[in-house]
Amino acid sequence: MLTAWNGLMIGALADAGTSLHEVAFVEVATDAADFVLQNLRTDDGRLLRSWKDGRALHAGTLEDHAHLADGLLALYEATFEERFFVAARELADLILRHFGADEGGFHDTADDAETLFARPRNLQDNAMPSGGAMATTVLLRLAALTGEGRYRSAAEGALAPILDLAARYPSGFAQWLLAYGLASAPIVEIAIVGQPDAPDTKALLAAARTRYRPGQVIALSPDPASSIVPLLHDRGRIDGAASAYVCRGFACRQPTSDPAVLARQLEDAPTS
């Protein structure tokens, strides 16, 4: 069982469960995420690469940390359980600390891994996204959820040397191009304040998810004051009703409790 592959599966099931209203998909993704976090994470938060015969083996690589972080962010948006956001952010910080390259971008192995003549750095996406491309995607989404410029700066530094190659050979850089789509325009940030199972909250969520918008993130909490997600901070309800804020760069439009108004605001703020 490979950590990176499970990260991709967790993200796929979380997204599919949300889009298709299949609770079972999200439950499977949640179980898988819990297993990986409980059994393939070391005391310092770093990941191990594989699980076999009851044992976790080998130090995790960039793709393990990046693919799982991406899956956890998707699972957060499917469940709004903040522990998944916290774990994804911790993995992103570990990527910056241990896998970052001095000239920008990322190495495939950690800074304290086995010493080689040169630290490997595979830039090209293949059947699976490259670790660097997925790390860049994660950092851009975290920048939108946290407002922290260090995430976006690291992502832009990784993208810059790739763009010419991606333009010439797009089929070999698919995940990099997805990351570029996120970086090419401000991500639409949607903060919803309300009880997740309440009808008024569900109506706002349905409006936010009317169609596929890759260039948006959604955060939700009934109590923004205690939320760990910065995008939710200082948001409140309107007259006690569930409320939604459409923001870019943490600058928000007038909040609304009307799903139709939210839908119009999102149509006026097209995503990448």
C-alpha cells in the first residue's frame, strides 16, 4: 500500500462523493485518510512510503507528502472536518522545510535522505502527477484558504521554470498546467458560516457547487471564531441565518444568505 497512491484515491473519492452526493465514497476516503495518518506518519509528522504485512516502511518522498496533502484538502472540502485541513497544512509546511530547492521548486527526496551524487528532481508528469506539480497545486489552494503569501510565493517559484516546457510539451505536464490555471488568476474563496446539516447551509453549499469550478476553495464552520481555517475568521451570520462570503485575496463581497445571490456572485467572479 503506497501513501502517494492512497492520497490520489482519497482526493478522487472525496471529489466524486461531493459531486455525486455519494456519502459512501466520502466515508471510504475518510477511513483511508485516518488509516494513513495513524499508521504511516512518524512522530515528527513526516510520512512513510508504504505499508505491508502490518509494517510501515521507507521514508516518504515528495510525492507521498504532496499527494496525501492534496487528498486531505479535497476531503476537508467534502466533510469540513478541520483535522484534515490541519494535517494537509502540516504536510505542506514539511514539504517547504525538507523538500524545497534553493533555486525554487522541489526535490523528490528530503534534505536528510540518503546522500546521492545529486538529489533527484523529476519535473515531468506521467501516469501520476509529479510530486513538484502536486505540491505546487496544494500550496496555491492553501494560500487561498489561509491568506499566507509564503505558500503562493513558493508555488510561483516552482512554476516559473516549468512554463516554457509545459507550453512545448503539454501532455507531459498536465498537473503543472492545472497548477498554472490556479496561479493565473486569483482563486475564488468561499466562506460559509452555518451548521453543516442545516437546510439553509446546505442550500448555500449547493449554490457554490452548482458546476465544476477548479479555481475556487470552500471553507465552512458553524463557529468561525473557533475555526482553525483563516478564511473563516471574522465572518458572521446575517440575522442568524447561514451566510456566504465570496472573496478574492481575502477581500470579500457583501455577504448573503440567499443561494440565488451567491450563485450570481460566483457567475460574476469566474474561476480559472
